[in-house]
Amino acid sequence: MMERPDVKQALGRLLGPAGPEVGCDECFDQLDRYVELELAGKDANAAIPGLRAHLAGCPACREEHESLRALVGGEQLL
Amino acid sequence: MNALNAATVGLVDPVSALSTLTPAPPSLDAESREWLQSLRGNDTTGQEAIARLHALLLRAARFEVARRRPTLPHLRGDELEDIATEAADDALMSVLRRLDDFRGASRFTTWAYKFALLEAAVKLRKRAWQGREVPLEPEGWGMFSSAGLEPDAEAEQTELLETLQSAIGQVLTPHQRRVLVALAVNGVPIDVLAERLSTNRGALYKTLHDARRKLRKHLQERGLALDTWLEEKR
């Protein structure tokens, strides 16, 4: 299948995720629980619907999710 | 002050009902309970717990600074340390103010970390854009080019992109257009734009979300197959 990375990325940023999503405040409120569920290998997306979609659509929340996951995940390895 | 400004719209689109699905939080683990009891103490224990919490938050803030350091080559080490300390100070105030909000859905330390990471990330994004103009108009549509498409695919892409650019100009309100272009086309960080427009992240994301929904609806009504062009992750 033909790759269309530039258009896909650009359209993704413009049009955002397709499904329902939480907002930034709800994302922040749930982020700690979401990360711990992820690190425990559980289905965080099913437990907190709409948060994964928000992370796909909001670069700032996505960065903070990645940081929290890396920080807490790194501690668990110690 | 919490960088997200929690007084704004909490949910967007039809997700409101989703929050009712959230189960009751589990009981606190022993370590989290100890944190809460210590922080609520009025004696030396309380002061010691606050000092421990600040050290924890400073570690998280430094972690965030270290992750972002490659994007901030012009900042000296002492400036980055100042940012980390300021982020830890602000996060400490947020955590103490919102202590009653913690109900054990995660470990206390995970809950507290997110405040420090947020404060540090917001400060660093703003610092990176300090003194730079925030572009609110398209700087070009060059990113919408894919080389090597077959003629049929290229015609389909051209139609989609022309319709989209037209919709951005005609379907969106001026505010929605400025926000969409700044965030999704020009890559302005949402916290930077929020500061320049005297609003907050939650309100701006709601505007972005509404603009995106309008564009999707417009394209779908014209029979344009978005699935072909988007990597929809479910």
C-alpha cells in the first residue's frame, strides 16, 4: 500500500481524532490512573474512555503523558 | 496556579456520560495514606512531609527539564535549574491546595508527579517561544504534499486539500480559524497560544475540537473519504 506520511500527519493534526475524547482538564485529572493502568499491563483505554483519543489530538497532554509514564515506569525498574 | 486552569470545560463532545462510568476509587495504599496523614499534620511531621514532597516534585521537574533540554540549547544549566525549582514550587502549591481531590485512583506519588511535570513542561514551552512571534495565519500549505502519488490518488488528494483549505476559510469562525491554524498548522504550543490570547489550555482545546468537528462534517458531507487519508487509531 502506498505510503502518504506527510498528508496523513498534516491531516491528523488538522482533523484530530475521530471518536469522542475527554478535554484537557479531564485528561489531567485521570492521567495518573491511566499511566498506572498502562504500566500494569491493563486496558487503560477501556477503563478511561476518551483519554487515548485526547492524547492523539493534543500534543501538550501527549508529551505530559509520555513524561509521567517514563518517570513512573523508570522508578518501577529500580 | 495550575497551568491548566481547572475552571474550564472539562469534557468535549459526547463524552460527558463517560465520566459517570468511572468506578469508585479503590482504598488508599499504605504509602499514600502515610503521605496524606503527614501532609495534613500541623506539627513538625507536617513540615517534614512538605519538605519531602517538595524534593519529590523537584526530582520530577528536573526529569522533565532533562527530557526537553535538547530543544533548549540556548539555556544555561543554572537557568534550567531555576525553571525546575520554580516548577516544583508551583507544583507544591497545587498539590497542597488539591490534596482533598486525591482519592487513591493511583499512588500518591504518581498523582503528585503529574503536577510537577505539567508545571515544568508549560514553563519550558513558554521559554522556548519567548520573544518569538506567534503565527496565527498559515505559513504555507507545503506540508500537504506527497511525492510519487498515482494520478488518481493525486487528483483525490488535490480535491480533499482544496476542499479543506476552502472549509478552513469559510466554515470556521475567525477565532476557530486562528486557533486551528496556530496549533495544527503552525505548531504553536497550546500553552504559548493560551498565554498570548489570555485564555487557558482547556478553553483553547475546546475551540480546536469544535473546529475539527466542523471540518470533518464538511468533508464527509461532500463524500470525501477521510479514512483513506488518515491513520485512525482506535
